[in-house]
Amino acid sequence: MERIKRFIRGLSRSYRFHHETNPSLLGWIGVLGVVALSALYLVRLTGKLPPRWDDVWFRLPAILTCLLVALRRWWPAPVARYYLPYSYFTVFYCLAFFMPLSLLENRGAPNTVVNMMLGAMLVILLTDWRNTVVMIVAGYGGAAAYFLATNPASEFPLEFLYWWVPLCLVLVAGGSISKYIERRAELERLRRLYSGLAGSIAHEVRNPLAQVQHAMRTAQSLLPRTGGGDIVPVPRQQIDAVVRELAQGTNAAHRGLQAITLTLNQVNGKTLDSGSFAVLSAAMCVQKAMHEYAFESAEQRSRVQVQVAGDFLFLGDETACVLILFNLLKNALYYLPLHPDASITISVENAPVHRIVMRDTGPGIAPERLPELFEEFHSFGKTEGTGLGLAFCRRAMRAFGGDIRCESELGRFTEFTLSFPPAPAGAELPAMAPENLPSAPPVSFGGRTVLVVDDSAFNRAIVKARLRELDLRVLEARHGQEALQIIDEGAQPAAILMDMEMPGISGIEATRALRERPAPARTIPVLALSANDLPAWREGALAVGMNGYLTKPIQPEVLSAELARVLNLDVKPPPEHAEARRREPALKR
């Protein structure tokens, strides 16, 4: 019995993995099933394909099950978790059972033979090879058993066994082998990609972390060591040196976080929402990129010159535009150690066309490499490269309505040109708030209580410090189960900050369980905490009823704005946070 359970769990896991990378496939197949099953029956009613067997009582359930598969996005949250098992039953019933049964009942009519073959091919498409074999064997066997049980006086069509069953099995075997080989090749390609991605992240983050470590150790060595309660005066020169080291450490930490953000934006590959575009100044975007880019040294910064021949306005996303410039800067700066005389120039020009040009006098690019430069997963010259950066640049520029192109001569220069369509007539930059205006008063949370759920004591300590700065009381839980226990024992926090990944039950599972409890527990706002900013994680968190998604490390102003929002306090979020929220789909609100 235990072997059977393990076998069924293995089939379920394989089927789930098969559809994780293409979740919309089942929905489109559902639409196809509804249309095809209905149309074929209507054609038969015309008399052009007269059936020997009226299959209406088998066909109607098939149409209805396919319809429910097609309507996946409208499934209520409590039953959405059963979608994959339901789709498995639909594929089995409609393709592996109903099609061969129709062939048997119609004594091998040509149209039913074609339907059976198409059914076998769709089963191969919709399942992994293990489930394909199980479905075909069980479905064909079930169809034959039903036919014999309901037609005891009829002669079993041996052609079904002699010809169509072996043919379908050969088709299944061939398709399964082909799919297995394709899967192995895909896994190998993904392994190489992940290896490159891991190497890229390790390269980009390890260096800043080493600089942070060095800065902390240097600062520690500059401070006098004391014993007991002695107070030792520290010279001003020493204090200045400590401040410089701490500033370098802060800058290095910023560079590491910047590298992570850049990598995630490259990997996500999602299309920009043009509805959130704003009027931007090309010169201001370049200045912002230069100001925020974490150069490794003042000498490296001095190698980059900015020339504004003529500014222009365009419609776009400022964050995406800055990330494009980051990508191009990062690639150009990579080669500077090997080319000490090389320089980088960024030009903003409004004539004859609106464009930003980044030109470096580095090693150049071989002509045969230029055609594939913007293709995903094509990387050369950088051992830790993933080939995603320039592909991201092209996607973003085309979303702006512009484009990016590259010209290069080996050993002389490389020049990237970002071309932009002009902003609509009459477009103006939004008014900038004067810098000397007083800042908005701090949010008053009135001593409310927040429950912090995280398996890391260090992370809880950081969040507690942030919350206490906001005059909030703090409860702690080390994992999801403990958080639910605290709630069940009568605690009523104003909000919950929930880590996503914890031992036992995850933040997703804990929130789902909380939303199934009676009021007032199920109405407590929950904000997700995660170091992972991938869209799938955000969507999963919001789908189970979380009220927002915060990424680590938490920015104090963002934490304050999000808590004020979920607690219905009338507070205007900081501009960068408001812009980020506008880009989220309506579901996320």
C-alpha cells in the first residue's frame, strides 16, 4: 500500500512540475476542448458524419470539464488548489478514455480513428512520459472494459487490439522518448544558465561584501580598545577615518544590493506596463544613473564623462531607464583594468534624433558577435555573464517605443545608441518639490502592536528596531505555527509582518490558515517579508490573502508607508514607493 501511495505522489509531482513552466497551457487546451467537442457534435447532427453511437451523455461532461479548465483564472481561492488534480482528471477522461471508447462504439469509423490519434498526441503534450503511459494504458483499458460490459452480445473489434492500440502505443513511446531527451537537454541548458547566474551573483556580491568586511575591521581597529568603564578620548582625525570607512562600507553594501536588483530585473523578463510611464528628461535620467551607480573608486568614476548637447523629453519608466544605463556602464567598466587608457562618454542629443549614446574606447566587439548581442543567454568575454543584461535593455527600450543598437570596431570602440520617440506635444516634466520645504510629519501609530514572524533572530531584531522607531509594540514568533498559536491564544495585533520561508509551515501556508479562521483573526493585515523579489513570489503571497509584499532589507520609509496603508491611516507614501505601487496589478492591492 505504501508503494502505491509513493507511486501516486510521484505521478502528481511529475504532473505538477510539467505545468509549472507553462501554466497557461491547460487553459488554452480547455478552450480548444470546448470548441472542438461542441463543433464536431454539431457537424454530426447535420448528417455528414452519422454516428453509430450517440455519445451525447459522454460528450456533455467532457465539454463541461474542459470549460472549467478554461476558466481557471475565475476559480475561487479556496478551490484553486485543486485545479491541477481536476485538470488531470479532465485530460484522462476526455483524451485517454472518451476518444478510444468512441472508436470502439463506432466500430472504427475514420473520424473516430483520427480523434483517437489526436487524443494520444495531446496526452503526450499535456503530461510527462510517466503520466502519459499511465493515462494511455488505464484509459484504453477502461474504454475496452466499458465496451465489453455494455455490449456483451457484440463482437469486440479486434482491429482495436491488432492495429490502433499498438500504433498509439508506438506514438506514445516515441513521443515520450523524444520528450525525455528534450527534457534532459533543457535541464542541461538550465544547469549551465543557473551556473552562470550563480557565478554572476557571486562575483557581483562577494566583492562588495569583502569591502564591507574590510571597512568594518578597519573602523574597529581605529577605535581604541578599553577595559572596564574607562572613557578614552578619540582624536578628531581618528573619528574622521572611522566615518570614511563606514561610508565606504555603506557604499559597498549599496553596490551589492544594486547588483541583486539588476540581476532580478534581467531574469524576470516581464514586459513594462506602459500605463505607468511618465514624462522624463533624458539628461536627468543620465545624471541619476551616474549619481546612483556604485563606482568602485573615484578613479573609475573619473573615466566616465557626460555630455549634454541637447536634452529631450520622453515617455518611459525612470527605474527601467536607469537600469539600462547601469547595464551598459557595468559592461563598459568591466574592461577598464585591461585598457588603462580607455574612457567612456555618455552623450545626450536631441538632434537629428532623440538619443542617448554611450561610447567606450575599450576592446570592441568582433563583427560576428554583433548579430546575437541582444539575444538572451548569449554571453561572451565575461566568464560569469548570463547573457540577460542586453536582452533586458532591448525589451525595455522597445517598451518605450524606441530601440537600442550597437556599433563596434574590434580594438577601437563600442558604441550603444538608445533612440527614443519624442514625448507627446505639450508634455512637461512634473513640478519638483522645493528642497527647502519641511518634510512630512512622522506617522503616529499610537502604540499599536505588530506581530513579527521570522525564523531568524537577527532579522527579527532588525525589524523590531524599525518598528520601535515608529512607536509600535512588538510581538515575536519564530515560525508560522507559533504565530497561529499566538493568535489562537487571544492576541490581536494590528498587523503581522510574515517571513515567506520558515521551517515547518511557510508564510504562505500560515497566512492561508489565518484567513480560514473566524473573525477577527482572519481580518488581520499581513505583510510579506522576503529577500526574493520575483513576481511569482509576490503573486503567490497576494493570492492567499497577504496585503502587501516587502523586500529585505526593509527601508524604514517603505515600512512606515505600508503599515499606514494596511491600517487605513491617512498618510501619503514616499514618491518612489507610490510609483512602485502604481506598477502593481490591481490584484495586488
